[in-house]
Amino acid sequence: MTDAERADAEGAAEQPLAGGRGTRGVVRVGDTVRRPPRDNAAFARALLRHLEDAAPGIAPAFLGQDAQGRDMLGWIAGDVEPSLRDYDDAAVIAAARLLRRLHDSTRGTALAGESEVACHFDCGPYNAIFRDGLPVAWIDFDMAAPGRAIDDLAYLIWMWSISSQANRAPLAAQCRQVALAVRHYGLAPAERAGLMVAIIGRIDGNIRYWEAALCDLQRVTVSEEKARVMLRWSHDERAHMLRHKTAFAAALEAG
């Protein structure tokens, strides 16, 4: 009997898990996580199966489906971030290396298809498991799909190192971490020119996401007020990037 089957047989209690902006009803049952399948469930399952062998520990194991049709994932011990904040250099470096490990494990595989790699596409701190202050695994592969590595790295740089908020790290510290992320991901100098465009492109994608969410609040797990806050924040982030474009471009090149 597997751990998942044992938890079901013993009638383990369901513990609702907070977080996520697009999937309702995620719960912990024993040493498993149960998630209603999303549109890309087949791809996410195949990716998790692949990572279990190609990059052990980097993501939850896919354990099948339970009697309710929910995907069953292995529980990864650690902490999950409740919201964005400042992260130290060590955490940013670890996140960049963790993303590179994900990309390298899928490069040239059927999961990447005709694209460069399989991307997480939502690799913010809120989708990482932390231990001792460092990210050690990725969770929530609801947006995973084949894509360009630079687009995934662009999102990571934005989420982990760049912020328009007045209570966050000063510009100099943000630029330092941008350079660290690029360097420790291992992006070749010749490939860095497209990063600024990619970061702004990911912010634009976030703006479109929240605009669409306001037209159909059933798509997300937040209130209309929260969705409006997120849309304003996304616009602030875009303005911040453009206002400091020269400084960030220099940091990306220096990385």
C-alpha cells in the first residue's frame, strides 16, 4: 500500500492549504497534497514524473489520482512564503540555480517539444519550498509548459529581486541581485540582451492576467478588491522597470 492509499484508508483529515491564485481546494492529506486538476494537468503530471528521475527533490512526486479525481502529490517538508518580501543574496542565488536545474533536466526532451525547455512559468518565491531560508524545491506547476528559458528567468528575476514598493530594498540592492541571478543561473553574455524585454513582457502578461481576472473572477481565488490591487501593483512594477531601465540593463549585462 502506498503512502497515499494508506492516508485514504486511515481517513486522514484534510488540511486546507493557503496560497495560489488560480486553484481552489488544495489540501494536505497525511504526507500528500491533493489538487483539483487544471487544464494543463497531463503536461504537469508528465513533467513531475520526469523530474522525479532527472532532478530528484526539485519538485513534488506525482502519486496518481484519488477517488475524487484530484491529483495526489508528495508532501515536501519546509516553509512556504505567504507574500513577496526582500530576500537575501543567498536565497536569490539558490533560486537561480534551482531554476537552471529544472531547465537543464528538460532541455532536449519530449517535454520541451520544439521549444528550448519546459518552463515553470510561475517561479516566484510563493511557489518555492524554503528550508533554512533557502529555496530547495518548486511547487505549483499549473502554468508549466514548453517555452524559452529566458522568459522563465525573467520572471524569477522580477519576483525575487525587483520591486516598486517603497518598503522594499533600494535600487542598488535590487540591481546587485539582478546581476547575481543572471550570473548564478549561468546565462551566457550573448543571451542577456533580451532579458530586459523579457522581464517587461512578463510584467505585461501579469497585467493582462489581472485585467482578465476582473472580467471573470471565477478564474481566481481572490476578491475583486484584491484583483484590482494586484492590477495596480503590476502597473507600478512596469513603471518602476521603465524608470530605472538603464540601471537594470547595466546589471543584467554585468551579471
